[in-house]
Amino acid sequence: MRSKTGICGIGAVTAYGWGHESLWEGLVSGLPGAQLVEGFGETRDLPGWVGHIPEGGRPRDGSLHCRALLAAAREAIEDAGAHGWTPGRRVGLIYGGVRDDMRTWDGFHALGERLAYRRQFIGMMPSTPITSLMAEFGFHGPTMTASAMCATGNAAVLTAKMWLDAGMADDVVVVTTDLSATRQVVRHFVHCGVAVTDAPPLEACRPFQEGTRGFTFSEASIAVVMTQRKTDAYATVLGGAMTHEAHNAMALDPDPTTAIAAVTGALENANADAADVRYVNAHGTGTKLCHRTESQILEAVFPRSTEIYSIKPLTGHSQSGSALTEIVTTCLAARRDLIPAPKPVADGHPQLMDGPSRPESGLTVKTSIGMGGYVTAVVLDAA
């Protein structure tokens, strides 16, 4: 029988600020983390809505990307210690990213034929902050980089659980980071018809509601510590599943069979029944295709008593950072006795949560969908 896998430490750097307390305070305020930023509108002389990570962290850590990654991981490790965790002999690390440090690479490409300082160039390698983190804490367990586009956080958590179940590691730190909200990247997501910069987030991003247009682009670095040893854990990862639609590089399959199978497979893997699930913490980007697929999953798998919500109107969509942001939110919601679901602004799905509320007993399923066809689901017991 598999041991329980707990999330015992969390760390966060988001558009709300540095530290998971900043994330929580932002969520309960009901106000989005994104701001109007000059140059992010349709033209360079117009502002647009985007959720940038603010400056911060330890200067000696390097670029803002490295600073945010290391700060989130350090906070999670310190937080885990405060919840009774001590590192085992083999502490592994899974880093998740997509196009995660575009801000730094934009500056690199602007050099043209000029050479960057060697320290600066090496600091841009994704292995560098990981090496720094492992060396700082003396960790020697398995280490890897994972990517499943916007579903990366879920995929990384499930991979960490597999390592623990297989005895490959005693504990695993999972950290996902995305600092790709450059004008060039954001413009192209707008051009693809999924991101919105010309309207405030609560107007543009309305998951499971009428009038939704898409998501606000954002950045985040999020970390969790996972273990099967006894701690005062925030939540237990009961199981999950990952699959791929194999349909289109961008569009979701109109036939939801594969997506539904990911969720039913997650429940089977977790030895849980659909009737046990009280909440679906959705991918919920606010795009029409995501709305369609996740609504079909909700209606095909879960009873009408299961409620759905998405925090993306508040946090924005940070690609590889999104799923872990939402898992951390589930952890905080259980500990703070409040689910910070955004208040609906239009008519919506009958199972959509009507704003912030006290959590009721039952499991949470965290769904996450990645561009290209990645579909993932994690089953959490945060009671």
C-alpha cells in the first residue's frame, strides 16, 4: 500500500509580491495582481494589463528569474521545517518551466555580436539556479526539469509522487517558474486570441461565465516540499493522472473523451469516488475552448454538488507557474478556512462558486490543461 504524500511546505513569488503571504493577501482582497503597464497595449504607446513579478530577492542570486526561483524554494523549505519536516538523505528536486526566463534572454539577444560576461551567460542556463539550490542545502537526490506547457505544475507534482512511491527519493522539492511576460511574448498570445491586455482582468477573464474573452498574462515562481514522512502537512496528494489529446498544437479536441479519461483516471489512481469530490480547482483560463472542455468534464464525471472555480481572474495565467499556484492556493484555503474564489461578474455555469466561501468537507480535484493537448488532474485531500 502506498504511503500518504503530503505537501508540508509552500513558497511563492507572484505579481502580488514576494512570499506566500503576499499571494494570500492578494487573493482574499478580491483584486487582480495584474496592473496597467506601459508598452503592453496594441501599440508601444498604449498600456496593457499584465501581471509582472516585482523586483526583489537577493541580488547575488543573479537575474530576477533566478532570484524568484530561489526565493520560492527557500521559503517552501523553511516553511516545511516549521511544519515538522527535516530533510531525508535523498532530497530530490523537480524544476518545471516553459519559456521561463524570457526577460533575461531578450537582453542577451540584444547584445548582437558582443559577448556577455561568462558569469552572466552561465547564470542564464536553467541548471544554474538548480545547482545553487542543491548546493546551498546539501541535497543530493534525483533532479530533473519537466515541462508540460501550462500543465507543468500538475505534471511535476505527480512525478514527485511517483519518485516517493518508488523509493527513489525521501523528499522532493518541486518548483515551477515563469518570467516570460515580455511585450513580444504577450503580443503573440493576444494575436492567438487567448490573452487579453486591453481590459481589466475581472472584465476580460470570466471562467465559466458569459462574455469571457481569455486570460491576463502573468508571471510566478512557486515551490512546494513533498514527503511521505509524518509532518503537519497542508494537504495530501492522493493521486492523479496525465494524458495527451494528440489533436492540435493549440486547439482542444471537441471530443472530450481523452480529457474526461484523465480525470476519471486520476480518481481511480487516488482510490477516490467522484461523489467524494467537493471542489474542482479548474485550469479555468477563461478561453472559450477551456470553458467547453472543463464544463464537459464537470458534467460527465461529478455530481451536481461538486462546485468549480478558477483563480485566474485574480492571479492571471503564468503558464508553467499556474498549476502550482493553484495547488498552493488549495493548501492555503484549507489552512485559512476560506476558498478565495472570485465573485462571478456575469451569468455562469450552475456549479460555479459564488465567490469566497468557507470550505466544506470533501476532496479537491485540480485540473490543468497545457497548450498542445496536455491534460492533467491531481486529487488533493486538504481537510
